[in-house]
Amino acid sequence: MEQDEPTVSNVTINDSVDFSSDDFDKLLKPPRNNFHSYLNEDVSVRFPRTRTNHNATLSSASECTNHMSFTRLSSEAILPGAMNYLSANYESLDYDTCENQLLLDEERKKGYKFVVKKNVARWFIFLLIGIFTALIACFVDISISEASKLKYNSLKKCIDQCISQNCLWLPYLLWLVMNLVPVLIGSILVAYVEPVAAGSGIPQIKCYLNGVKVPRVVRIKTLVVKMIGVICTVVGGLAGGKEGPMIHSGAVVAAGISQGKSTTFKKDFGIFKYFREDHEKRDFVSGGAASGVSAAFGAPIGGVLFSIEEGTSFFKQSLTWRTFFASMITTFTMNIILSAYHGHPGELSYPGLINLGKFDEIPYQFYEIPLFMIIGTLGGVLGALWNHVNYKISCFRLRFIKTNWIKVLEALFIAVLSATLGFLMIYFIDDCKSTEEFSMDFPIQMYCEDGKYSAVAALWFQTPESSVNSLFHDSKGSQNDETLVIFVILYFLLAACTFGLSMSSGLFIPSLLIGAAWGRLVGSGLSKLWPNCEIFDPRKYALLGAAAQLGGVVRMTISLTVILIEATDGIFFGLPLIIVLLMAKWVGDFFNEGIYDIHIQMTGVPILPWEPPPLSNNIYASEIMSHPVVTLKTVENVGHIVELLKCVSFNGFPVVDPPTSDQEEINSYGRFRGLILRSQLIVLLQNKIYNEYSEYWDEFLNIEMFRSEYPRYSTIDHVNVTADEKTYNMDLRPFMNPSPYTVQHSATLPRVFRLFRALGLRHLPIVNDTNEVIGMVTRKDIARFRIWRHQGRMGLDELLISDKL
Amino acid sequence: MEQDEPTVSNVTINDSVDFSSDDFDKLLKPPRNNFHSYLNEDVSVRFPRTRTNHNATLSSASECTNHMSFTRLSSEAILPGAMNYLSANYESLDYDTCENQLLLDEERKKGYKFVVKKNVARWFIFLLIGIFTALIACFVDISISEASKLKYNSLKKCIDQCISQNCLWLPYLLWLVMNLVPVLIGSILVAYVEPVAAGSGIPQIKCYLNGVKVPRVVRIKTLVVKMIGVICTVVGGLAGGKEGPMIHSGAVVAAGISQGKSTTFKKDFGIFKYFREDHEKRDFVSGGAASGVSAAFGAPIGGVLFSIEEGTSFFKQSLTWRTFFASMITTFTMNIILSAYHGHPGELSYPGLINLGKFDEIPYQFYEIPLFMIIGTLGGVLGALWNHVNYKISCFRLRFIKTNWIKVLEALFIAVLSATLGFLMIYFIDDCKSTEEFSMDFPIQMYCEDGKYSAVAALWFQTPESSVNSLFHDSKGSQNDETLVIFVILYFLLAACTFGLSMSSGLFIPSLLIGAAWGRLVGSGLSKLWPNCEIFDPRKYALLGAAAQLGGVVRMTISLTVILIEATDGIFFGLPLIIVLLMAKWVGDFFNEGIYDIHIQMTGVPILPWEPPPLSNNIYASEIMSHPVVTLKTVENVGHIVELLKCVSFNGFPVVDPPTSDQEEINSYGRFRGLILRSQLIVLLQNKIYNEYSEYWDEFLNIEMFRSEYPRYSTIDHVNVTADEKTYNMDLRPFMNPSPYTVQHSATLPRVFRLFRALGLRHLPIVNDTNEVIGMVTRKDIARFRIWRHQGRMGLDELLISDKL
């Protein structure tokens, strides 16, 4: 918890920092309310909006009464799926460098050689990230491919036999079992071993890159669960893809390699210690995410764009450059391995390496532009609808599906449903085509005449990725239109149910599949209307429909365009793709937000948007800051520090010069000198960096002490301080950040926002005119102000903070 | 000039801000020098490094003695081409919003409807930018194409005739005249009408997007000169391309449209007034630059990446999104117009629209990777060499080619040289091929047997862009190797001489041409070594060589990859292209910087790199700030303001509470209250916003008053203030920026740098522990610290500031 907590809290204050409400108001010398009153010197005061109960009842924790204690106001119960809450359970990452004496000492000692070495190490790590991400992706790819082959081959044989023997219940049962077993494994892993591995992982990575600490998201355990989980999902026949999880995997690989240690395996290799800080780690993770995209789609450029579009706040050329390198290495490594797997070793340009298949160049004309726009619009509408359906299902889940075993049951139910729907469609729909008309690895004859096979089975008897491929590349008329209509409806609902299950599964491929199916329908309809027009090729419209549907669901723009171009090797369709994606985003944004943002908002992660909410210049820092603020003196009593850390859950403390006697009557705050973090204090206490004289220790002190604890510091309960030691003093000055960014109480919300967003801050002390700390702003304080704009209207929301999410 | 000027100045200080050196040192309470001394309370003081002469001789400008005057130290003469100077003549743009009462009033009045309206207007402007950029590009394109046809057609006829009549001097003379006339027009336009239109314009746009005001760079006059100039360059047969100028044109179009007024035509349409600030204008310009790339190469995605890679400091999704839209509209409009021009109206997918021609998919193998890397290395070396040659030529130009008429003469000389070299090559080299072997619009037989034509003429008798096309797509053996060797050498030198002439010309196409030629040589060499290997296709190697050479010269990475992919419609070659460009940048960076950076450094533009220099945490804000600082009181005497503005050239003034009597003994500075700009003060004086009571004016006051003057404010000399009025007071509080970012004197250089870079600041007041202003940091103060890293070593440079550049 950071220093924004008291926004909904009961506060009890000890003597040294006590003040009355009046004092506080005087102290603020608050900003002018409006122009006229300002000129007339009639200064009206603005209070913090959420300042409640700050001279309220005593806390129950009696030992803390000497200090402060904050117990949460039990706010009203939150409706499942409520979007107007921020969770208090998410911490911010800390991207601001603490330029204390230890860092300067290190710089002085190591010099430029160290800079060069660090730089070389960085490139090397990005190389490793690229390679390992590719290896993992290949493993997942090949496992899925082999297992699916096995599965569909035996199913096909069984069906072929049973058609004549009239025992179709047998393949149905077999199918059920073959879906249930992997789904059972996958869902148990996710539900019981590592719940954060559920879903695609993209929302989590997005939050992480935005600066929010999502617990356990980049651990190796998560990676393992994710890998096995996603294989189970796809092999289990669920309407999920492997793309999102691969991106997540890349991010974990990056975080793991760059830190040179693993918490899961309790192993520290002792290398890359200088990268053990949030800032460096974030850069690596953004490279890993890009590698993941590159692995998932064979799209190195799209990967870089993804990590820029979804993550970066401050674009750095050198980082982009290294990210690009890692993505490139990933594609390269995968091409080597997969070309060998496909039997064309060394042939990097083997067309089988293109994920969604190589596209023929079907010409398009000027007069098709309106059609492209209509497809985009349709994608926006259907995407928004999909998001809405998924949101409603998620609300249902929040309300009723709470325990782990129900989650597993739910996953099994969806697995049964998937198999059943598929089987019923194959059984009831007669859509017989010859093998020239559609491509399929395991053609099923069903009740078709000889030489013809069921086109419906082609849609269900493959991994979703292969189905997308078929819809993109099969010639005109490979399915009947009715088949496609029913398939779109069923798969639309199935996919909406699947995303959010306790399984590792992404939504890229299902969205593409839905879109490709209805896109093909549109194309087929057009070519029926104008049968002589060669231009209305269903394949082209399948591609555009897929893009439109995916764009309508995720609302990414430039990165998605490039990913699709790279995945289909089809720069030829760049222009139509751009048009379709633009329309889909515009139309979709009219109704609701992208699916990732919806899920992020439902979990209440305090994510910061790109820009401050408009028209918020009349909100001042003094209104959004949390106060009173808990400060430490430059030389502080050890006992006081220990008690304080036990009683409050803040993560950062302003360090102040104690107020001198003549200032005391004005206010009880000290002059701002620096900022120290809870984690730093704990390390100092653990290493007993204090005594009566505080002098003996400067030789063996160095910054490694802090780095070796990163990122999981002990809690204060693990620190042992004897009663004697509690009388000692600790000099905080060499360790604190001596000049963190601060703003005055009269700064506006957009100003504070820009500082936070651009520089990735965690704590921003608010000072008054004479540089005394009067409050603290953290991420949640500004993430609370959120603009909503739907259906052409807009307004400003003030979210509530709750620990119930 | 901003408040960094006194770094090299004689300073005379009046009573009210006078202080002795000792006072100042005391005041600083400076940061700890190192750990040990800090703990021993032995505080050693750090002075600003460049603080010279600050209580030195009186200025000669007698009327200013009551205030301050700064006359520059005449520093030693600068060697032509010196890279260690910053020019004092460049101003910073101001991206920080001034959140004063007027802005709040406007927000209050207009509400969310205004936000929506502004948003719609933004999209509309980006649409217009896209369309107009495309129109300009089409005009340039078609003009060049028609004029070149005319030129080479008549030349061809003349040669064909003269071969038999033995009068080859005639076509040579004709060629000379046809080169000289357009070059004369182009160079006179640039030299006499608008010198800023010289070159490619990319360095200028890069500086602009970085936050430096490059005078006249986005004016309509510049656009016209650039357009005509670039047509003259290409038609005049110089080794220059039209791509850079098109990017510049896009930027001008954007700046022009978004402001709804033109200074060149003295016309104010009265629309889009709310976009009249540096921040908004910059966003549009970045969109315009992207449109320009899109127009130049048919690369909408590459355009967006270009504007991100070269310009943006803080990436915003919404801006990227709109930029993408504009680029897309540009490609789209161009496709419509050009497909009609080529006789395929409406056929948007007509392959003739791809700028560098559609690429066949020539397979590549694993074992070619080392070859790709060698090509990249070669490109890096040759690119760095090219940059070095161009740098040396530029130094020569700075030293000897100073007056306009010599510049024109130089351009004419290069024009003669181009024609002569071309003619000599055609005359002396016998390289006869049949028309099946190479493509050419105007085949010249020269001394070849019937049915064969001179392959040398094919290289010279086309625009450079068409020659690139030929080298990319002609089949094996379209030229002899000797032809290519001589061509590479000659064109390499010609291009190096041409870039930097007083002509509008880019270097993309010449670099591509050089690279394509030597790439083809490599390919041809390889296929001679292994004649049975189909894989060593010269076309493939021509593409990679072109990429390598261009990458080695400009050192762009991801944007260049995408641009080349889009321009050749060849995502197939994505992987090799990436490898080549990575290597070229690495190797090139080992020797020197990219050509744009070299030229930027030669002009001394205070551009900020992406990241702060490493190991600079031991440099404190108090050392880099300029001081003493000139402050204004919250309510200030009008006469004082006028005198001050006349005497100092600063652009921003901290506004302070006047020191109260008991503080005065400690220091003579006031407490910081806000920041006001010179431009604001001048507008206030012009509108006479003052009187004895300063009350009457609040009704008609609004922010439009300031906007209508943007961006070219009057100087103080145009302000008339009567002697009476000089006794009046002006209340600055409603107009100043009440809470600009400030940092403490103990903040480190990287901290100040990050704030500047990420937020696009212009002025950063430095305050002491009690929030009193003790100095001011501007862009030049931090741009002075520049890291150099060549040949594996690195270090920190402190550039000097001079007005001689």
C-alpha cells in the first residue's frame, strides 16, 4: 500500500503531527478558486475531495496509537463487474532512480568501462531473450501440432469406422474425453498452482509496462503453468489461441534472464546484478513482450510496435533498437527450428513459416473502399458486442464462480460444450465438398458421397489457427453460407465464454476465426450479387473480416496492422487493412472499450491512460493528495522507524528537517529534504546500519546491499531489533533520494499527471510555498480521475478505492 | 535567447539583485561532494562550472546600467565544422502548458463540448494534411516525370543522330544546358529566397520535433521554394532525391493547415485558433512528416515509425493513431491520382504505384546469413566513409563558400560535373546489352551493334529513382561489373558533393543507388564464384546493398526497415533487411554519427538526445544553471518591465514574492511564485493591461489575446509605453504559469535532463531549500553535456556556446 491509502480511512494522529482542520486549511494557502475572487484577495480554500474522517476515532490496534494507524473504511459492497473502483491491492513500480550517495559512489568507482560493459550485457541479454522466447514458442508450437495431429487423426479414424457401423456415440465420447483431459490438466494448473497464468496475459503485461506491480506475473512458475496451460487449451479444443500466452511467456523470459536469478528455484547466479531495479527490468520485459509477439505471429516489426503501443510511456530509441534486435532473433531462431521441423532445414524463406499463410495478391479497386469501411464498421459493432457479452459473462463469474473447483468444473463444462457443438454441427449439417475445394489434414466423409467430405468438419477438426488458415486461403465456395452463419454464431458465443476461464488462452486466433468466417460470408454474398465480378474474392474478405473483428475486440491499431501484414506476408493488403482497422476502432470505441481495458478496469488496476483527463486544470494537487503525510527526520530514532513501519503500510516516506522552534507555531511539518522507501528502511534495519554515533560503517557499505534484496524485500516482521538498538539513531541522508521531483500544492492535476506518466513515478511529495511537505500523491490518486467518452458524450469519473477487489 | 546566456557573458547587476560571490556560495547550501565529507559535515561547495565574470566590467550600453546587461564574451574563433559548439541563436519551443487563470476561465466556459469539437477538428486537420501532402507529392512526382521524359527523350534523339554524324559535342552541350538551367533556378531560389529550404529538410524537422525552434522552417515560402527546388534538382540531373524534401513539405503543410493562418500571405482564416501553441503545432508537424514519408515512399506505416523514431519524445497513442490516419490518407490519395496518371484509374493495387518496384520472391537460405552480415558491415563502413567525405566537404563549404553567388556557382559546377561524368562514362565504356537484359525508357545505341544498347547510358539516362528500380529488378548481367565499379565510385563522390549544396535535395535515393550498385556487384561476384547457385541473385543483393548503404548513412533502424519493405512491397525480405540494417548501424556508429546528426551538430543546434549522458549523476543543477537569475515581482512596475525586456534577452522570468525585510540578510531572492514568458509580457504591455489599480480589465480579458499573436510576437521595441504609464503597476499573477516544474539545486543532471526531455520544457527554475529561485536551466544548459562514444571508448563532452555559428 502506498501513501494514498488514507483517502478512505480512519486516521489517528499522535501529538507530533497533530493538527486541527483549521490549521490544515491555513497551511495550504490554497490556489485561487477563480479569477475574480483571486483578484479581490478573497482566497477561498479547496479541500482534498476525499478527505474524510481525518480526526476520527481511535484505531483498534492499541500498540500503534503512539503513531498513526489507518484502518480502511468498509465501503459499501461492490457489485460484481463494477468499473468505478480502483483496487487498493496493486502497488506501483518505481522507475525513478534513487540518486543517493551509494549510487554516486558506484559511478565514481566504476567509470565508463562499466557503462560499456553494462551496455554489452544489455545486448547479450536481449539476444538470450530472443533465443529463449523462440525455444519456448517452438516447444508450444510443436507440442500443439503433434498432439492435435494425434487427436484428430484418431477421431477421424473412429468416425470413419462408426459411420458404417452406426456407432457415432463412440467418436463423440472419444472427442469429449480428448477435450476433457487436457482441459482438466490446464484448469487445475491455473486454478490451484498459479491463477495469474489465466487468460491471455496481455492485460497483465500491459499493466506491468504501465508501471503497476502485478504480483507473480513475471515468475518462472507462471511461465511453466502458462506454457502447459496453453497447450492444454488448444489441444483441448477450446476456442482459445496461443498468441497472448506467448507474449506473456516472452515477458517472463525477459524478466527472468535479465535478473540473473529465480525466486521460484531460489537460485541466484550472481550475474546482471546491476539490472536489478524496476526501471531496467521494465525495459527488458518490454523487449520480451515484443519477442513474444514476434514468436506468436512471426512479426518482428509488429512486436516492436506492440511493445511501443501497449506499453512504453517514454519512447527511447536505444530500447526500441534492442527490442527490435530481440524480436528479430526470435523470428530467426524460430525459422531455423521450424523449417527443420517442416522438413526444409535451413530454408529461412520456406512459406510454411508464415503463420497465417501466404496471401495471393487479389486486386482491389477504388470502389471497394466503401465496402472496406462497411466491413470495418461491422467489425467494430461485432467486436463491441463480443466485448459486452464477455463482460456480462465475467460479471457472472465474479458473482458465482468463486472457488477453485467450480472454476475447474466451468472449464470442463465449456470443453464439453465445444465438443458437443462441433459434433452436432458436423452431424446435422450436410455440406459436402470435394478435396479440391478446401484444404484439410483429416478429411471426414460423414454422410457425404464418395470423394466428397464434410466441409463443417474442416472447421472443427483442426486447431483454430489452421481453421483461420483454411478460411483465408481456400477457394471460393469451400463452405456453404449456412454452414458459415451457424459457425459464426456458435463460435462467437464459445469464444466469449472461453476468454476469462481458468485456462491460459488468448483471444487473437478465436477473433480472427470469427472474423474470417463472417468476412468470407460477406465476400460470398457479394460475389453472388455480382457473379461476374472477379474482384469479390471471399479470401480477401475473409482477411479483412478477421482484421475487423480482431480490431473491434482489442482496439489496437498500428501494431495490429503490422502484425497482420507480417503474419500473412501481405503488404499488398496494407491499405485495405488500415482502413478496416481504423473503422473498427472508431466504431468500437463508440460503444465500449477494448477487451483488455475492460478486464483491467474490472480488476481495478490503477493504470494510467496516455493523457490527463481533459478539463481537469481546475483540480489541484492539494485536492488529490493524501494527507496527513507521515514523515521521518533526517536522523531518526530506530525504534520510531520500526514502530512506524509496523503501523502504517506506506511505501515511501518524505525525509524532513525537523521544524525549528520558531516555525512550529505556523505548522508542524519539516522542510523537505528527500524521500526514502520502505524497502530501503527494511534493508537498513536488517543490516543494522545504525548506532549511537552512526559513523563506523561507511567502508563496507555499498549499493549491492539493496540490489541483492530486489525485488522481494522482507517485511518489517522479519526484522529483529533489540530494545537497546531501538534507542539508536539512523542517519537517512546517505540513503534517501536527495532530490526527488516535487510539485507545489497549487499544481494542477494534468501537470501532476504528466510528471507521473512521463517519468514513471511512484511517490510525488507535495510541498507548500516554503518547501515543506504537506501531502503525497501516488499513482492511485491520479488514476482515480478517469474520463469516460461513449456515444459522443464525455465526462470525468472519480473512481473509488477499495480493497475488496 | 534564453536564460542560459550569461554562461559566457559579462554581467553587471543592479542594487536590487546584487550579491557577492560569497553570498552566493552560502546561499547554495550545496550538495554533498562525496560520501565521507558529507558524513563529516565538511560540506564542500560546487560552483557552476561556467560561472565566469559575473561581477565583472560594466556594459557599454549605458541606458541599461540600471538593470542588467549581458554582452557576449568574444570566444575564440570557431574552426569551420567544429562539432563542440552550441549555437546561441536557436530558441527552444515551449511545450509546457501555462495553466494560468485565463486557461481555467476558458475551460470553465467551454466545457466538454469544446473538447469534443477540438477532437473532431484535430481529425479533420489530419485528413487535410494527408490530402494536401499527397497533392503536393503528386505535383512534384508528375512534374519530375514529365520533365525528365522531355529531357532524356530529346537527348536520346540528339545522340542517335550525332553518332552517325560524329557531332557528339552537340548532345554533350545540350545535356549541360539541360542540367544547368534547372540547377540555376533551384540554387538561386534557395540561396536568395529561402536558404532554410536547402538540403533534405530532415535534420531541420528532426530538430523541430526535438523542441528547437528552427526559424522559418515551417513557412509556406519555404514550402514553395522546396517544391520547385526539388523538381529542379532531379530534373537538373544532380545526385539528389525528392524524398527528404517531401517529408519537409509534409511538415510545412501540417504546420500551415493546423494554424489556420499564413504569415507569408499575411492571411488569418480565424479558424483552429485553439491549436495555436507550440505543443499542438508540434503534434501536427509530426503527422505531416509521417505523411511526407508516406508520400515519398508509399509507406504509411514507415511514416508513422519515422515520426516516432526521429521525433517524438513522449509517445501518445492518440497522436500516433491520427498520424497513421494522415499517412494512410496520403497513400490513398496518391494512389488514386497516380493510378489515373499511369492509365489505370481506380486500380489502387496497380503495381506501378509501388515506389521502388515490386520484388520477386527470391529465396534465401540459412547459410546466407553471414553474407547478409558482411553486406551490412560493408554498408556501415561505406556509409560512415560517405558521411566523413560529406563532412569534410561541408567544412570546406563553411570556410570558402560563404556568399550567395558562390553558392550558386558551386551548384552549377556540380551540375556540369554530373553531366560530364555521365557523358564520359557513356562515351568510354563499351557495355552493350540487348533490351531483354535491362529495362530502359530511352535506350541509346551509341557504338553498340544493332539491337544492342549501352548499359551505361541506362544508369545515367534516367532519374536516380528509375535507376534504382532498374538495378533492383533487371535480370542478371544487365551491366558489366566494370561498369558498376566505376559507377559506384563516381556516384559516391557526386552524391557526397551534392548533399549540402544550396539546392533542395535528399540523400535517400542517391544512397540507395550507390548501395544497389555495389550490392549488385557483390551478387554478381558471388554468382561468378558459384555459378551453379541460383540463390545468389544480383537483384536480391542489390536490394540488400541499397539498404545497407542507406542504413550506414542515416542510421535509422526500424523505420527504415519498414519504409524499405513498404517501398518494395517485399515483406518477404524482412529478415535479411533487418540483419543488414542492424549491422550497418552498429558498424557505422563505431566510426561516426548519422549524417543528419553530423549536420545538426555542425550547425550547433541544441538538440537533446534520448537519454541523459551516463555517469553524470555527480553534476548538480546548481552547477549547470545560469545565474544570477532575473526575477520579477508578483506586482511589478511597468517601467521596470519595459527596461528589463530591452536590456536582457531572456525569454522567461521567474515571478517571486519580494523578499521580506527579515529574510533580506540571508539572501536577496524572493520566494518562487510562478513563471512568465517574454512573449506574455509583451502582449500584456501592448494591450496595456495595467493601471494604478489594476482592476478594470477582467471582463474583456481572455486567452485569445495571447493566441492571436502566436507564433511571431512583437519585439519590445514595438511597444509604446508613455512616461506616465511607466509608473503604473502590472499584476502578473493571473497570467503567469502559477506552478511550473521546478527542481532543487541539489538535483542531478540526469534528473533535470529527464524532466526536460520527457516534458518538453523550455525553462526550469532552480530553487533552494526554502523555495527561493537561485537559477534557471534551459535547453542549452543541458544540451551542452554530450556523450561521445566512438571506437568502443566513451566520455563526456562539455560543449561551448557561441553566437558565431
